[in-house]
Amino acid sequence: MTRAETTSTVRWSTLVCVVTAGLLGALIGVALTTIAPVPGVVEPSEVVSAAIPIVRVLMDLAAVATIGLGLLSVMVGYDRPKLTEPIMRRARPAAVAAALIWSATSVVALILQTAEYKPGKSTLTASDIGAYIAEVGAGKALVIVAVLALLHAGLGFLALRQGEKVPAEVRVGVGMFALLPLPVTGHASNSSWHDYTMISMELHVMSAVAWCGGLGAMIVLLATNRTLLAHALPRFSKLATLCLIISAVTGVFNGAVEILANPTISFWAGVFTTPYGQLVLLKIACTGAIALLAANLRWRLMPQIVRHNRTALVSWATIELTVMGLAFGFAVVLTRAPVAVS
């Protein structure tokens, strides 16, 4: 057994590509949705308007990393601690750091969204933030996310000392639960579809995060460990396939319902002429590209990986993760994009 089969190095370049793509997607979305100021209406500052999607995409990517690193423990299994512990000793502190970033960016997003809610104010007070939390659903959601992410970090600290005595499934469960509050505070559909869209949004977010996080954790930490990769990747592939189907179906459903729910514009005009519809199309294009890349990984590369052969897995998976990052950037702006033509 060669050293390449049993050791692993951290792939920082993959992480950099994903974060860069997420920020780029958010900035593209901001450019698409920017509208001319309305005379006589006080608008939030340009800094606040640009900072919100940037912070939100960093928050989402921190959530992806947190949950993906938890899933890594499940994917590599618990029956070979001599092989898995060297990897998990890197994954556990990284998960704690990601959870702390997740919590911190939630607080920053709360402050920025309060500033957006109170345009024209040069300074914010604690009472302003309290009022935003009391009056706006997104404020309450961000508080819940910050607390749950902090709880996840606390469980992570325990795992640093006690290892898998703090089950990874519990940490992943807390992380998944922290994903639930925010998606339902974006666009609101008409009452006849409301319950369905709420469920669909939750499924969409959870499947996308599990898919991207699980793949990212394996590529960043397991890419050169052929033994563990050959064990973990086939197990993850089943989850990834399910997540791809759920994410694609719910994404199209959510976008279509939001456009159909607006009586001021026809469906196809809403798809092609509104910022919301254009962002939906960009996300669909990303999903299609990701599906092709995932198929290449599943059908061409994975059989070689299972046989412990050298492959171009890192390159292909990094491209896939970069497109995922771009889609996350689009998604952040999509939750705030107008459905009707301005």
C-alpha cells in the first residue's frame, strides 16, 4: 500500500474556487437585480445593498462546510479508526471553525438587513435591531440560525475531546435544523400553494447543502487518500443522486410557482424578462452543468477510484463544486429578486 493511498492533504485550491464562485454569483445577481432609485424614496446605501448578498453567500457556504464535514464522518464509517482518525482530527476543528463563521455571518447579516430596513439612519442601535427581529420574519430566522450554529460549534468542541462519542449524526441533524428558518422568509407564494412551497424550499436547501457539502469535504480532505475515498465515494454517490433529483425538481417547482403567483405578468414574460426569472434560468443552467459533471464522476471516474487507480477526480470535482458555488451565489440574490418587471 503506497503512501498516497493512506495519507491525505488539504485541497485549499478547491475551497478557494468555491468561495470565489459564490461571491461572483452573488455579484452577478446583484448586477441583474439593481434597479434605478425611485425619486422621493429613501434607499439603503449601496454598500449595504451589496454587502448583504456577499455576507449571505459566505453564511451559506459556511453552512455547507459545517454540514459537509459532519457528513464526512458518516461516509468514511466508524469501523476503521486507525485509518479514519487522522482525517477526522482535521475535519473536527474545521467543522467548529465553519460553524463559528456560520454563526458570526448570521449576526452580520442581521445587522446589515436591519440597516436595509432602516434606510437613511447613519447609525444603528440595539433597539433598531430588536425592532427588526420583532417585526420581520427574516430577523427572527437569523437569530435562530446564529444560535443553532453556535450550538453546533459547541457540539464540535465536545467532539474534539471525545471523538465520535458525540455522534456525527447529531451534529449533522443540528446543522440541518439550522437550515430550516431562513428559506421560508423569502418570497411568499399565494395561499393555495403556500404549504407546498414551504416544504419544497426546505427540501431544496437541505438537499443542495448536503450534496455540495459532502462532495466538498471529500475532495478537500480525502482526495489523496485512495483507501478511504474508494470506501466513501460510492456511499456518497447514492446520497448525491437523491439530492440532485430533489434539488432540481424543487428548484424548478419553486421558481415556477413564484412566477405563476404574480398576476401582473404572464408566465413566459416572468421567466425571460424579470430579474427573478433570469436568475432561475441561470440556476437551471448550473444544475444541468452539475448533473453532467456528476455523471462523469459517477460513471467514468468512480469505477477507477474503487479500484484505487489514479484519476482526475480533483480537477473534475473542483469544477463541479465551483459551479455549485456559483449557483449558491445566484440563490442568495434569488430570494430577494423582484418577480415582476419594475
